[in-house]
Amino acid sequence: MLMHVPCMRVCVSPSINRCQCQNGAKCNPITGACVCTDGYQGWRCEEPCEHGYYGKACQLPCQCLNGATCHHETGECICASGYTGAFCGERCPFGSHGLQCEQRCPCQNRGTCHHITGDCSCPTGWTGSVCAQPCPIGKYGVNCSRDCSCRNGGLCDHITGQCQCAAGFSGRSIKTNLTVVSMVIRCQDECPVGTYGPQCSHRCDCQNGAKCYHINGACLCDTGFKGPNCQERFCPPGLYGLICDKYCPCEAANTVSCHPLSGECSCSSGWTGLYCNESCPSGYYGDSCRSQCDCTQGTECHSVTGSCICPAGLMGEDCTSVCPAGLYGPSCLSSCSCRNNASCSLVDGSCTCREGWRGADCSAPCLSGSWGPGCNQTCLCANGATCEPSNGTCTCSPGWSGPHCDQPCPLKGSWFEPQCLHSQIYRHPLSNTPNPCLVIIDKDLSLSH
């Protein structure tokens, strides 16, 4: 008998749910919910973390500074233009700017550039987009904002404002800034008389009272003179007047020149007076005797040079040093001639002899019978004794003793006294024996050796 088994039906869903997670997120197999990877958020993990957050579930705050952004996954800082460092907390190093500090600054003359834009900030005295130009003429200082104060064509330093005067000018003025007082060059004055040129550093060479042009030194001659330096007179030497018919009254040896019109005398250095016939008065010297001597102790100075004329025994520029040994006289120019350690007078060089010497230069010993300083002491030695010229000590002849050799050698028994043994030669005054040894006298007064 056939049996019928009913068919089993299996329900098949018309569609299968697929995970819709993005950016590497994992999908829950049951619920289909997305588990986002670091740095993403949203139902399907389709959105990166909001600005300022990163990491797992976008819950970690970024640490970046100065407008930097951080990577939404790792938190790494991406610096804004002009900054560097792990957290973008540092400006670009000197000389660089821009994104990742990769651009070189174009600024010159020690100008600094903005770390973001690269714009140059110029130092004092410079201007231009890259600080390549000095301040324009007439300006100086920060941003070339100050006006120069130089006069008479003087040039102004574009940094300090100091004036470089044009040839023929100089001059300083007082500048007050709160409590600070300083001298500033303004170039407001012509060169001092007798100088000319740049910085007034050249000396004029004009003669006969001619004036010197302060810019180029050209001489402006007085009437009666000619030549580049006004050194030539229209009249021959020794004459003056409109037709050169008068004789100059000046002392010729002491005169530089006689004015060709008036006959006025121009004296040589060291001379004065209407006719240049008077030497400078005491204490003065030089042209027209206008300079005052600078000598100490009342010493005179040379009427032309002003050098001190030291009195005998002194020397030096101001006559304060004593002559060294061996020299004497005015300014210590003479050499002493004293001998045998005699002292020499610093004034006249005269010798003061030591004991036992005489003569102008102390080269001769004392004459026999004299001794001491200047040999003015008389020897007291008797019986042919010699006298020491330095101290008068007697050296006795044989057979004599005592300070003055006036005592014969005494006898003691048959022997001479011991003090006579100290004589150079011992001889009894009664003996003719040439033997310098002791002489023995017998009882009968016969002599034996």
C-alpha cells in the first residue's frame, strides 16, 4: 500500500542583511552594529573624528598648538604655516618660514622675516621689501623715519644719523634727551682758522697773514703779496712802499719779512718789538713771544723752541732730574774728570778728593809728610817712618816703635821687646847689623847674630 509522506517546506528569506560599516570597522554578526576603528565615528563609521579629537571612539583631545590640526587616527600634529615641533609650539628657526618651515627668508642686512608670511622686518637704517636699500638721503633710523640734521651739504649716516661733513665744515652741538646730554656733529661751522678740507684735517700753508679758503686751502693774499702761498712780495727784500722806495726798519737777522706797503716787521720766532730787536721776555717763547714757558723751579726756556734750559746740576724736559753720576753742568751735558773715586760737583764739575789724593782731578797722591782730605794734614811720623796718605798711620823704620815711631825698641834682658817684632824690619838703633832678624846683645855689649 503506498503511503504518502508530506513534503517539508524550508522558508528562504527573500533577502540577506549585509554589513554597511566603513573605514575598516567591524560588523556585529547578529545586530549588524559597526565597531569603528580609531579615528572614526558615526552609525556606519563613515565620519572622521570631530576637529580637536582623535583615537578610539574619538574621545582623546588633540594636544596641538598655534592652529595646528591633529590626525584623527594617531593624534599626530600637522603644523600650520610658520610653526614646528611635536606639538607645533615653536616658531620656524631664524632664516626660514612658511609651511613646515621649508622656505628661506629673503631678508638682507640682518633683517628678520615673519615666520608665517616671510615678510621682512628691516633693521635700523635699511628699507625695501628685502632690506636691501639704505635709507634715502636725508633719512635715517628705524624704518627710516627720522630726519637728518646735517648742514652745509653734510651726509648723514643712514643708521646712526651721525653727520659726515663736507670738505671745509665741522661743528658740534649739544643734544639733550631727557637726562642724557651728548655732543652731535651738525657741520654748522667752517673749519677753524688755519685748517681746511675733509674733516678739517689739512693745515693751511698760507704766508704773510694770508687767509686760507676753508674748503680747498687756496690762499687769499693780502695787498702787496702774491704767489700760491702768498710767499712773494711785490717789493724786493728790504724795501717797501707803493713804489718800493722805502727801506724796511726791521732787524734783518731777526725778521721774517717786512710788509711791502706799511713796512711793518714780522719777527722770527723768539723775537719781538717794533723792529724785531728784542728777545722774548723771561717766561715766554715762540712766534710773537705769545707762548708761555712750562719749566719748573723758575728755570728759563729757549726763546724759539720753548725747551727748558736747566740750571747746572739738573736735567730733563722740566729740569726736575738730578745729574747722574759722572755728569755735571747745565742740563748735565759735561763729563766729570775726577779720578780715584773722588766726588764731582754737579754744578761746576770740581773734584772733592778722597783721603790721600790731591790735584784738580785727584790723580796725584799726597806729598811725603802730608795726608788726609786735600792732603792738608801733616804727618807726625819720626825717625824716617813712612806715613799712610789716607789716614796718617806711621810705618816705623827698623828699630823704632810707637804711634809716631819716636820710641826705640826697648830691651828686656838680652831680647828685644815683643812689640818690636811687629815692625817690618827690626834693628836696634845702636846696631849696624844688616840682618833683619833679632839681634842679641852680650853682657859686654858685643853684638852677635
